[in-house]
Amino acid sequence: MVAPHITGEVTPLQTGAASTGSADALKHGHSATLGVGWRSQSESYALLLARVCALVTLCAVPISTAGVNLGSGLVLLFALLSPEAWRACRKIFTSPVNVAALTLFAVLGLSIVYSAASHDEAFSFLLKYRKLLMLPVLFVVFYGSDRSKWQVAAIWGLFSALTLSMLLTYTNFFGWTAVGPMHGSDPMTKAWVFKDHISGGLMMAFLGYLAMALATTVRKGIGRWLLYLVAALAMVNVLFVLEGRTGQVVAIAYMVVFVAVQLLKSRRQDRRTRWIATVASVAVCLCLVAYAFTAKHSRLAETGQEIQQFEVYNQNTSMGVRLEFYQRSLALIRERPIFGYGAGSVRPEFEKLAKNSTGGHAAMASNPHNEFFLMGVQLGLLGVALFVWLLVAVGRECRRVDTLAATVVGGYLLAFVLGCFANSLLLNFTEGNLFILLTGILLFGGSSCQGSPDS
């Protein structure tokens, strides 16, 4: 799903429309403003502001929770003030992604009626999935937009925010700075800035992938080598600085994709060059992976030890309690396989199962740290099917957009799916909002194929 988009050079996206818009503005006597080149004369300023706020909100995801909440509210406000957005509402259900997201949220909402949790707890848990409603909002905001401008701005804006976050984790790690709300003094939290090792590690892995994807759009020269440098620094960051296990697994998956792409590309080269490129790529990736699995303080290397401590000594370890949560989830799904226990039901049902347990087996959480199991407990196999439908719809939609946008969304979709096996990423604030905003902006930009809401 990801590799086909990065097997060849990505053609740089055209930005000539910006100069055309400026010429038209001068021709009709309009002053040069923020909207020139980004807003056609038929579009309202409310629509322009909604799109700008959506981009700013995307860039705020790696940095500020409050910024994402504020930005999302402004996107909705300006969308409500935009007549174009209202006219585009009739097209919402033409997108399979919108249909899947709205269906999933609606079923979660209906499950409150029979939820094992209290009404307040169930409703509070449902609100954590309200980010799903942003997909149709982004659809009407970007419907009929010039996809090249907004997609490129979104991708480079997110790249800049992630790069800033990465640089600050390095300066914190080396003791040069002590910045960020998540920064601490112990070895684990020393490098943290805006996010913890789970969210930060996943985003650093994605930054490495994003930098490699952008490198294919830049002409050969210092710009391309700087992007390669960012990609290398991002991978080192997730493997040896932040050391979040989820991010490390995703980084390894990206390395596999990279090696596969190099093998495909090398078929067009002479045999000597092909062998050198292939052996070098495989060797570097294997060395990094081997070190990540064997280093003394590596989180991946500690996986087996944590499981053993849980199973033998009943200690509360990260991997051990995950296995406990998975076993409880499977037991609950077997008991109610069709419709589950309702929104927010995981904690009360877990408490029933663990009431006579001690130590690690008594560990408690409101989610099983696995989005598939979380959906299964709340909505049964129906919920799992709806969640998979959403993921598949996003993957299929990638085939309808520009190569760079498809590569970026496909890359994060791969990370998101892998991460959902060890964390509840759609429920989580950072990873879930990044998935929704990135998908909505890149897939829905120009969704009318240069038509208008009235067409």
C-alpha cells in the first residue's frame, strides 16, 4: 500500500496557479492580500480562514494540545460561516472515508444506550472519538480547493513542526536545553519535549519516512541531502533517544519498505551499482535493527524480560500488563461477540475480571492498549469491522490523489495500523488527531476534481 508510491521520482507539484491568481488580482484592481493566490475571487474569506486554520492545527499536533483544540474549533467556526462549505455538505456522503467515519461514530453513540459503564462515563469516552467528526468538516472546507497548494503547504508545515520537535529532543537529551512541558530529569523523560516516548517516537519514525518522501520531490543538490540528513537523525532519534517501542517497530517497518524500494529501483541500474546499493542498504538497516534489539537499555531488548517478570514474578511491567489486557479483551469479546459492552465499558468490565487478582494481574486501565481490542470490547466484531472499514477506505482513497499526498498518507496509515496493535491510537489525542487532520487535508483537497459544490 505504501511502497508503490515511492518506487519512482515524484514530480514536483506545480505552483504556477499562485502567480496566475496574482495577475488576475492586479488586472481587476484588487490589492495584494493574504488571499491572493490562495483564494479565488468566488471564494469567501471565511473559507480561506477555515483552510488556514486547518493547516495550522495540523502543524500544532506535535507541539500543543491546546493549539489543536483551539484550531479545531476555529476550523468549525469558519466552516459554519462559509457558504461554500454549506453547499458542499450535499457531497459529504460521496466519500467512503466520510461514510465510514460517521458510521463508526454513530454506532459508538448508540452503544451508550446499553453500555456497561455509567451514562456519564460512556458519554465522556464517546467524546474522545469526536475527532472522527472532523473528517466531514475538512471535506466541506477543502472541497474544490487547489489541491497542489494546500497539500504542499500542509506537508511542509508538518515536516517543519516535526523537525523542530526532533531538534529539541536532541538538545534536551544532550543537556543543552531543558524545555518542554513533558521534559523531566530522569533518563526516560530527559529527552521529552512536547510528547512522551510513545507519541514522540511514532512521530519521529514518521518524520524519517516523510523526509525520504520529500527528498524525491527535490532536485539533486544540498536540499535533497539535507532531507536525507533529517531522515537519518529521525531514525536515530526514535531508536536511541526517545526509544518508544511503538515508534521503533514502525521505524523498522519503514526500513523494510526502504530496502524493498531500493531493490525495485536497482533493477534499472547496472549490476555493480545494483549490488552495492542493495548490500549497503540492507547492511545499514540490519545493523540499526540488531543494535535496537540488543542494546543494554533498549526498550525492544527489554520486551522479553518484561514479559518474564510479569509471568514469573507477577510484576507490573509495560509488556506484561498488555498481555493481561489482551487476554481480558478476548474473554469479553467471546462473551459478547456481536455488539460488545458499549462505549467506555472497558474499565468496569476489566474491574470485574480482576477483582480477585493481585500484582501485575490486577493492573487496570480504561482501554486495552490495542485499538482493535478496544473496538471489539465496546462494539463487538461489528466495531472491529467498522474500524477496519475506515482504514481500508483511507487506503483506497490514496489511489485518487497526487503521488506525494498518497505517499505521505499511506506512510502514516502504515504507522497508524501497526501502532494500533500496541496502543489505542484512534482514541489517543495526538496520534488520532494527526491521522484525522493529515487524512482530511491531503485526501479531500481538490476532491471535486476541479468542480464546484454546485456541479
